[in-house]
Amino acid sequence: MTELSCNMISKLHRVMKIYNKLLCLLVWCIVLHLPAFAIEKGSVKFEDNLLDYSVLDGQRILKEADYFFEQYENTGDKKYLSTAMGKYYIVTKIHPVEIYPMVQLARTYDEKKLDKFAKGYFSTCYNINKQDPYLNYYLGDFYYKRRDFKKALRFFKVAYANGYENYYELNLKIATIYEKFADLLRAKYYYDKAYSLSNENTNLKDKTLQIDSLKYEESGYYNSPSGK
């Protein structure tokens, strides 16, 4: 073999190595940017480069997603959150107009502090059904955690009016917002309601007693209960 041939083979090997690295990098980037990469091997058909999600068992995947999300809530381990995110994403493709899995997907993005994506999925749900209480509670919670209390209260009140009036956490958060707004009468109303739903929290009783001691009727924020 001539020296020229050896040099050509050596260059070819270097080019192939570079090509393989670039190919691996491209594949890795595609995987990282897929919203979900939890599709079971052999479960999905490819038609014109599109995934056929209709062959998947949406209810089973949704149960799995809920399980992993619950594990994340119990442990704080982000690996469970990522798995839940992938499975919720698949369910939203199987059932694109169902609000629950889409809200859950938005919640996973919320937990990851990816506000743009969370708001995008919340917005899609809002366009499907503006009155859905589950959507409005977690949309309110999204703004509550970001201390945008006016927006949070707006969505919380929709959830309250559409079946969540006896939800302990909702009453507690509405009460907290009204207290921050110095609307003590309404704050007391919702604290009392929350306490009636879970009287194990004795701090709530102390909170209402504290508000009573402030003589809120004499403040400039006294409002009629009819304006709850």
C-alpha cells in the first residue's frame, strides 16, 4: 500500500469519526427537545413521519402518569416528574381535548419552572372550557405561587363557583389573598370555611380570633358578606 493510499484512508477514518459524532449529537438534540420520550418500543406506528397515538392505551398511561406525579409530590425526586411529564404528553396526544391530562402536563412544566410552556397548556385548556374548576384552581395556583394575587384570586373564584367551594386548600388560599388585600371580613369568612372543612388546623381558629381582635368593622376595608 502506497503512502498516499495510507494518508487517504487515515483522512477517511477521521472524517467518519467526525460524522459519527455529529450524528450522535443530532440524535441527542432531537431527544432532548421532544416533549416526551417515553413511548414504549413497538407500541407506536409511523405514518408519513407522524406518530399514530391511537394504538396506545390512554387510560393506562394516564394512571401511570398520575402515579409518577404522586411519587414526585411525595419525594421531590425530579426523575419521577420527568417520567410523569412524558406520559402526560402522550395522553394529550391521544385525547387532545381532555382538560385533566393537559392541566397535569402544565403542572409538570410549572414544577420545572418552565413558565412559558405551562402557560401555553393552561391557555389551551382555557380555550376548551373557561369554567372548568380543576383548570381554574391550578391556573390560580400558578399565579399564587408567583405572588400575582389578583390573577390568582380571579381564577380561584371561578373554581369556587363551579364546584370547589368545599375544597379546603382553595378556601385557605382565598382567605390568605384577602388578608393580604386587608379585606379582613372576607378573609375571616374563608378562614372560617377552611377551618370547618379541616378543624385539625388549629392555627386557622387562632387566625380568625386574631382578625376579630383587630375590630375589622372599624377599618376602611369592611365589606358585606354578600360580596364574597
